[in-house]
Amino acid sequence: QVQLVESGGGLVQPGGSLMLSCVASALKLTQYNMSWYRQPPGAQREWIASIGRFETTAYADSVKGRFVISRDNDQKTSNLQMNNLIPEDTAVYYCNARSRYSGRDFWGQGIQVTVSS
């Protein structure tokens, strides 16, 4: 059974950093593009970062220069390093794996990140 499990969220002050981790089970990660999305309070889920098989990355303008996405295919993990956090980064963050062949999506359960003083 495929599972994506996020960890590393929590409360952080503005200007602080957090690293989110996503561990995938029952997936051959090289067959998937990995992404992170977030859903702010009262808003729709939005894409923020992706990393392809060969570690090509893409970022939403709102996080470019502050967030870094990475992956480790052997460990079946994807990380999201978040720096210089601002209150607008407060959201539930979701890990996503999308098959490069079928386009099928798998999602984590989501993890809360709150940026507040």
C-alpha cells in the first residue's frame, strides 16, 4: 500500500526555518516526480515546488529563493527546506508523488506549519 508521510512541521517565528520531510513507501521513487503543495487557511491548495527524477527543480514565485526542495531516491524521501519564513507561509503542507508514466497522484496526509510571533 502506497503511503506518503510528512514530518517536521510546527510553530516557528517569522524569519525562522523548518525542514519538512516526506517518506514514501511502496513506491519506486525514480518513477515519480515529487512536489510539495500547501493550503493556507480559507484558501485553495497551491503548488509550491517540484523536483524531477534528475533533480530538476521548479518553484512558485512566492517561495523562490527561500525554499529548497530535494529528493533521495534510495531513501525514498523528499525534503522541503524552508528559510526566512513569513506569516503568509502558514498552511497545511502536502507531499505529492506523481507517476511520470501514468500521471497518477499520491498524497500525504498533510502537516501544519504556523509562522507566528
